[in-house]
Amino acid sequence: MSDLVVALGLVLVIEGVLYAAFPSGLKRMMEQALGTPDATLRAGGLAAAATGLFIVWLVRG
């Protein structure tokens, strides 16, 4: 359980640093995401989740 909390904390740190360092760039990315079809966003999200799961499996295995 503590690993999950640490992982969530790291996600927040990474997102916070990105928002602090590149606020205008992230706003542009969000605007572009609004014009992206749902299926494309879904596929990208699934690919990112699968990649993350694979990395965790490699590190923990």
C-alpha cells in the first residue's frame, strides 16, 4: 500500500513541476486535446497505462 501512495505522490510532483515550468505550453496542449477525437485520446491513454504497467513489472519482477 505504501508503494501506491509513493507512486501517487510522484505523479503529483511530476505534474506540479510541469505546470510550474511550462504553464503556457500545457494550456496549448489542453486546447489541442479538446480537438482530438475521443478514440485517439483513449488509445493514447491505454498505451501509456500499458507502458507504465510494463515498466513497473520490469522493476518489481
